[in-house]
Amino acid sequence: MKVFINPGHAPNGKPDPGAVNAKTGLRESDVAAAVGNAAAQYLISAGVAATVLQHDDLATVCDTANASGADMFISIHCNAAESPAALGTETYCYPGSMAGSALANAVQRQIVDSLHTVDRGVKLAIPGQNGLYVLNNTSMPAILVELAFISNDRDEQLLANYQDAFARAIARGVTDYQLMQ
């Protein structure tokens, strides 16, 4: 089994750090990189091949993933909203992908159970409506994980202080999925 991990947004936040917490300055790109790299290390320790690519060009990310021979694709992000009350974890998959849905559910369950985030559920990324580029342009089962809301005080504390726990939960979700196959 080979996993391709894409921490969202540009490396070192340049030119796009993604969402940024207005009070603390915590940047989505930094959280995604830390979680993605740690998840890859946990997977490698468990005997699962893992590749990590954080890049600001989504076409490059998808082309590299498609050429990698990966069995699954995981993009890692932090959510944000105008309302500071919005919180929780949600995971997106491509409509009609049974494998993508199973992977999304396994990762979602591990994060919610481990970090006690609000379960916002598994959602479909519908092309032309709310389609997420990386889910629409990869050739393997693919998910996009919104770990928690960087704009919410409680969730921001989890994102700042429990990056390793998020990484372990993602790795466990992958191994749970692997056992289902």
C-alpha cells in the first residue's frame, strides 16, 4: 500500500499560507505540513509507503500523485469561517468512490474519536458545485481532511498543540481502511 499525502497550501506559506488565525497567527500551511509529515512517518513505521508533497500548484500536486503509483491520496487542511463559533472536523471524498468514502469515514472516525472534535461528517465534493480540485483530478481514492477550524478558539488550540495526535489519527484511519480492503 502506498499513500500520497498533500499538506494543503504553499510550503512555508509562500505565496499562500491558507487560513490564518487572526489572534495567534497560526497558519494553515504550517499545521498541514507538520501533520502531513508526521502522518507519513507513522505510516512508514507501520510498513506503509508514504510520499509527501506540499506545493502551491494544484495541477503539479495531482500530476505528481497520479504518476506516483499511490493507492490513495490524502490532502490535509484546516477549515476557517467568518463565524468564530464554527468548529469541528469534516472529510471530503469524490462522489461515487466507494473506496474514497470508506477511507474518508475511517480517517474522520479516528480524528473525532481521538481528539473529541465536533463530527461534521463525511461530505461529497461535487464537481461544478463544491468540487475540490485535488479530489476531481486524482486517479486513486482521494480524500481532503479539514482537521478543525483554525478560526475557532477551541479548535485552534487543538491545531496548535495536538498536531501529532492529528497525525496519529490519520495514520490509524489509513490502517483501519487497509484492514477493510
